Amino acid sequence: MSASDMAEEGFLRRWARLKSSPEMVEQAAAVEAPLPAVHTAVEEEERPLPTLDDVARLTPESDYSAFVAKGVDKAVQRMALKKLFADPNFAVMDGLDIYISDYNKAAPLTDAMLATLRHAPGVLDRLLGRDKDDDDGDPAAVDEGAPTQGTT
């Protein structure tokens, strides 16, 4: 197939044509089917459902999968999960709890941070086009280009 034919065919049509080619079909058939699961539904039905006595024997190293299986009493499930999450390994703060701090208390600015901010008035004056000579040290000085109240 020439390059112009491939360009006219479009990506999806070319992909579908190549996927349905006999070589691809043979390769797909050659792939083995996945192995069946290790346990079957019959084995699960033979195993008795856990009870509150089984929950009392649980340790942090125990396998909890039987307690979250289908058909287990909800009270037994809750007690098993309470016992699992009572382990101190689950009480570790991970640093992702961003809402746990009290943001109502402002941290005081350090002297070093204040020193870095001392340049800000000069930068703002340059950005706004004001010179130090225009202000004459009067903080209430009005910019000459700004309109004042009462004038039309």
C-alpha cells in the first residue's frame, strides 16, 4: 500500500484492518487462557463463616480476608475491622492531612522575612511610576495623574 493510500485510509481504518488480518487473529488464538482461580466457590461454601469468637483471636498479623467475604455478619465484619484499625501502625500521620492545622493563628513574621520585604515599597513606587521626590515624605500625597473628588 502506498503512503498516499495509507494517509487517505485514516488511522482507525488502518488499525482495524491490521487487527483483523489473519496473522493477528492467529497470534490472539495462540495466547493461552488465564489460569483458573486457586479456590472455587465450592471451597468457599465449605469453609464456615467467621464468628465473634474468631474476631477475639485476631492479631495484627492475621489474615482478615475471611471477615470481608460475602455472607459474613455485618457485626462480625465491623468488629474485625475495628480490631485491625486499632493497630498503632494505622494511626501514623502521613503529612497529607492539610486541614488538621489551626489556620486561625497567624505565625509572626521573623526579622529575616521582614528584611526581605523592605524592598517592596521601592518596587511598588517604580511599578506605579512614582518618584520619591513627588511624595516629599508625605504619605497622604496624591498622584498628579489621578482624578480627585469634586473636580469634573
